[in-house]
Amino acid sequence: MMALFLFFCLSMKAEEKQTVKINDITRTYLLHLPANLKKDTPLVFVLHGYGGTASPKQYAMDEVGDQYGFAVCYPQGEKDGRGKTCWNVGYPFQEDMKIDDVDFLCKLAGYLQTKHGLSRENTFCTGMSNGGEMCYVLASQRPDVFSAVAPIAGLTMEWLYKSCPCPTNPVPVFEIHGTSDKTSEWNGDLKNEGGWGAYVSVPLAIHFWAAANRCTEEITDTLPKYNQESDHLVISHKFIHGINGNEVWLYEIVDGGHSWANTDLNTSEEIWKFFQKSLK
């Protein structure tokens, strides 16, 4: 009975908005702690998309955290000049945005690690769309904080691709992306026709990270159909045998759109299975 009560309390706490002051700005987040919380429990950040809110409902990551024993944090992005909540990843219309989200997310990670005894070595980040873009920025700029990233329907801005040398300590990367995504286009948008700024194609971005991780082999396979509602073929591209055993994955959702892809995959569980390979 006491265990059930503790589990209920922790689950309720995960729905409560929490605040922390970082860089003189009060920021908010949700935190889900597994009922079997232990010292050095892994931590997974989940970043919402452009205009989105910190919410566990669409991701089903809490359930996976309870099953495998890791904490989940949903930070809230601030508003840009358009009045949209977002992550500052260098879109042209974010030019006047003063928020440093890389610094915020790193400091929030340190705060949660200290407050709840979470693992400093096993902290990961995933995100949808604009949150996926932030994953790439974190992988490029702060591999010392985030041990692996999993952008979903994310893109790699041209400015990041051109300015980012191969990291000396590269992290594993896992992208899930639909080939018919009309928002974050599979083939890129170097002419900035979509208004997000110029960005490179998904395959080019993934090959960059495979090269950065010195992966020496690619395995391509077709995943079994997830369920009767699955409408799309999912092709798995896995680049393996990298530095420190690192891998870079791409799940290509054939004809898939701009989504978390949870009708074609148990996306959150696939993300954790990838992160598990990087546990220290």
C-alpha cells in the first residue's frame, strides 16, 4: 500500500509545473521521477516543438521512464518576437532573441542532477521539430553535458553545419524523420523557402554525425510493421563501430509527415533503447 501511495505521489508531482531561476529569468519545467528512484538515475530531457508547451501527453515518455527506471524532464521554452514559445536555434526571425537556451538547458540539467541525485554522465536529450533542432545544437556545443541526442523531425541549420567542426568528443545521434515532412523537409531547404532559415538535408546531417563519430559500417534494414494502424514503411539506417562504440541511427519513415511517428513506432521506447547503448 505504501509503495502504491509513493508511486501515486510521484506521478502527481510530474504533472505539477515547477520553477527555477536561471540567468535572472524564472523558467518552468515538468519533472517525472520513477517510483524506484535511485542515486545516479539517468535523466532524459524532452523538448517541445515551435509554439508548443512542456507536456508529457503526446510523448508517452513517462511510461517508458517508469518501465526502465529513468527521470524525464519537460522544460518550457520562452516566447520569441512572434509571441511563440520556442527554443532559440538561430532561425532568422530569432535574430533579436536574447535567450540562451543552450546555457539554460545545461544549467537546468546540473540543477536537477544535484537536487534529485540524478546521473551527470547519463543525461540525454530528445525533442520534436524545433526541439529536435535544439538537440543538434546541444550535440554540437555541449557534448560534455548531454551524452546522446535523439531529434525527431528535426533539422540541421546551415549555419550550424558550416560552423561546427567535427567534435573531439562526438555523441551518438538518432533521428526519426518522415520523407514527406512538409515542415522540416527531408531534402533540406537551402534557399529558405519555408522561412525557417537555410538547412541541409536529413541524410547529409546524419552522414556528418556518422563521420564525426568515425562510424565504419552502415546497416540498412526494414523494421517489422508496428501495428495494424501503421501506414508507413520504416527503414532503419544504423552507422556502427564508432568512437567509444558510438552509433548514429536514422529511422526513415517512408511518406511520413511531420510527427512523433507514434503510429508507426513506439517512438519513446525506441529512443530509450538508443540511449541505453550510451549508458556509463
